[in-house]
Amino acid sequence: MGLAVKNAFGGHTRISQGYITVTPAEERSLYLEAQRGAIVSPGGFLEFSVTKPGARVKIGGQTLDMPPGSLIRLTIDEGGKGKISLRDGTIVLFSFDEVILSIDGEEVARGTTQDILVPGYEVLISNINLAIDGGKGDVRILESGLPSSLVPGESPLFLSSLRPDPSGVLTLDCYREDTTVFRGAVTSYRVE
């Protein structure tokens, strides 16, 4: 690691080795079913590398190929309601109104995603967050298959960094006004 510092009195550089330990983000397997609406926060994205041929997405009325080896980023620009489904190393659903598609760092399309198929991907990164409305609707949360100690009552909930669980499953349906279903993993979840 290198750190360079400079101010009106001059500059100094210090180089050290072995002082930083990087650990993966905490991951919690979660199943959530709520009789409440929810929205995905603006700016959340799903990023991955395509590993198999045949990957394509229909966005803004045009169908685009995503060749093997390409780095893909799907950014949910304005947030809102939608659906996601990843299973068995395949992305079969990513449906939101305002999405930006970037391939290898270059924005290539923008609009509503209507159809997607990615038959193989690796190195998936997600910073998609989900805000679940407060209210009287029932909420059921299972963490690693067991009832969660978090009891939201009528308070809103917030799920951070939605991603596939250890079995590779990520499903989200927050399209309807009064029902939200999520299965996957998160880095954290809390009452707001």
C-alpha cells in the first residue's frame, strides 16, 4: 500500500506492506415474505462477467447481445418496482423501468428491461438495496432457514446488497403494491 501526502510544507510518501487485511462482506441467507410494498433504491447495480454464448437483453425496445468475456453492468437508474431471478448460474429475469446497460464500461442502452437471458456468469457484484414499506402487513423473515430475531412490527425494513445465496439463488418480486418476496443473501438487514 502506498500513501502520498502533500501540503504547503512539502510532500511525503510512505510505502508499507502487510498492513491491510481485506475480508469479504458479511453475507446472510434470507427469505422474506411481506404483505407490504417495496422499492429498489436508485443507482443499485448488478455487475458480472458473461461466461457462455447466447447472452442477450431487451432494453429500451432493442435486443442486444452480451458476448462471452464481456463485463456487464445493469444499473437501476431511478429505482422503483421490479423483479429479478438468478438460478443455477443463469440470469433469467431482470425487469425494471429505467435501467442503464453498460458493456465493458461503456453505456450502450437505456430504458425498460423486458427480457434477459444470461446462460452463464461469474464474479457477480451487487449493491442493490431494497426498502420495504412500514405498515400493518405481515412480514415473515427466515435467516438461514430459521425465524429471524428481528421483528419489524409496523416499521419499514431495509435490505442491503441483495445477492445470490450460497446455492446460487436470488429472486426478488417487488412489482406489486402490497406484496414483496425475496430469497437470496444480503450483507445486512434492519428496521428503519
